[in-house]
Amino acid sequence: MGARRRYAFFALLTLSICALALYVHRHRQGRTGFVDNIIISATGYLQSQSIYFVRGAQSFVEKYFLLVNTQSENEELKKELAYLRTKLAALQEVETENARLREGLRFSSQLQQQLLAAHVIAHDVSSDYFGIRVDRGSDDGVKAGMGVISPAGLVGRVLRVTKNYADVLTLVDPTSNIDAVIQRTRARGIISGQAKRVLCSLKYVDRLEDVAVNDTVVSSGFGSIFPKGLLVGYVTDVVPNPSGVLQKVTVKSAVDIYRLEEVFIVFPPAESEKVS
């Protein structure tokens, strides 16, 4: 029984070797059989799918890195855009300031009195005090009581002075008193601010004087503190007083003290000679 099994095993092994040799011989000659077709079909399908997978993975990776690079570039472009916008705003501010300074130079050249340009560095507009602070002081020859003006009109007077700075009491402050006239009729009065309101009153105007809404108010030039005929404001209200000797005249300042950035300090004639 054992001998038969050995003979059968050797016979099967011999047949297998012959079949393998025949397969190798046919495969080398380029001929394929049923088994080759199955193997080639199976492996070809797997290879094609793996190629699609590899290509898809490669495309995904490339797109991912492209998106990452694009996002990084977008961030850099945003930073650059923000920087350029900041620079543009700064250049526009310089251009605006230069325009104001050119206007100020034209304005100062039209006046006879000596003027000193100053920048407004602070506003103090509480309910009890309407003032500004400028970057000029006693080292520049500034003294208390000097007039302060702008191309838009009359601003006020210097109230107190330090070496490098000066506080200015504006015409809309209730304690301010500036001599002024109605340009149309030459009616005279004193400009003072109204408490808790950014308006002025033209006080001490006789009730018989001709004053009307929209009349222009200018400086009288009295005392040479301000140039004569400098714009002060416009009449917004006139209230006659039949039982009294005075009428109530309200004036809106030509200068918006909240937006002042540059002003001129006026040197009286005697001081102008010393400065020049």
C-alpha cells in the first residue's frame, strides 16, 4: 500500500513538472492559455485600480499643497494691502495738511500784523470752559492776551502761557469778551460765548440798531489784538426787547473749534516790530 502511494506521488510530481515546463515554454513563446488569461485579467484590474488610486492621491496632495500655498499667499497679500492702505491714509493726511498750510500762508500774507503758526494739540470743551492748547509758548514770544485766529475766522485769545505751550480761551467761552461789529450796518457789540452752548451772543447792541438774521459779524480791530474786519460769525437769531434798551443777538461762530488743527497767534504791532 505504501509503495503505491509513493508511485502515485512521483507520478503526480512528474506530471506537475512537465505541465510547468510546458507552461514556461508556451509563456516564453508569447502564447497564453486559460490560466494566463485569468491571472492577467486579475492582476491587470488590480494594477489599473492602483494606478488610478495613486494618481488620485497625488492629485489630492498637489491640490492640498496648492491650497495651503494659496492661503499663505492670500495672508501675505492681505498684510500688504493693509500696509498700503495705512500708507495711503498717511499720504492723504500729509496732502490735506499741506493744503491747509498753503491756505494758511496765503491767509497770513494778506494781513499786516506778524503771525505765528501753531498746531492745536488738545481741545478742552467742558460745559464750563471752551478752550484749546497749542504748541507755542513764551520761548516763541507768546504772551497772555494775544489774539488767535485761523483762515476760517477769529478763534480767541491766549489765556495762559508756559515755555512751550499756550492755552487759548475761544470766543465761544462764556467768559470771553471780544469787540465786534455788524458788517452791514456797523452796529457794535461784544462777542461772548453762551453757557453750555457752542454759540455766541453779541451783547450791548442798542435795540434801535439794524440787525438781521444772516448778518455777518467781523472784528472791529479795536486794541490791535485782532486784524480789523476778520470774520467772527453770522447772526442766527435776533430778539428785540421793547421794554429795554438792548436787543438779544445770537451769533454762530465761523470757526468750528472741534475741528481746529492749525491756528495763528497775532502779535500786536509793537511786538511785531520786536519779532521782525
